[in-house]
Amino acid sequence: MTKGYDPKKLLVEGQEDLRVIPELIEKNGIRWAENKREAIVSIRDCGGYEKIDANLISTELQASGSPI
């Protein structure tokens, strides 16, 4: 795994998802951390669903060091 890479990453469409996802997680009984460093997952805004494509997913998997 690449140094500094966060293995628990969620790629989302936009800014609203950055707020909604933690709320949904907490509503289902899972504690969300007070700061990004302690969060159970790192959420990354990709600027629209059009930008979340096979190339981006492949790049993220390669950066994680996971076998594809």
C-alpha cells in the first residue's frame, strides 16, 4: 500500500454527499468521528457522477496496492 494512502475511501458525487453520508451512518447506530482523521471512512467528492468512471476506480485500486 502506498504511504499516506487511505484504504477506507468512499467516492461520492458531490458536496451534499459529504454531509449526508455521515448523517446516515450515525442514524444507523455507527458513531461518526469528530474529525476527518478519526472517521471510519474518508469521503471524497468527485465533482459529479460522470467523473466516477472505470478509470478513476482502477486508479484508486492501483494506488491502494490491492490486486485488481
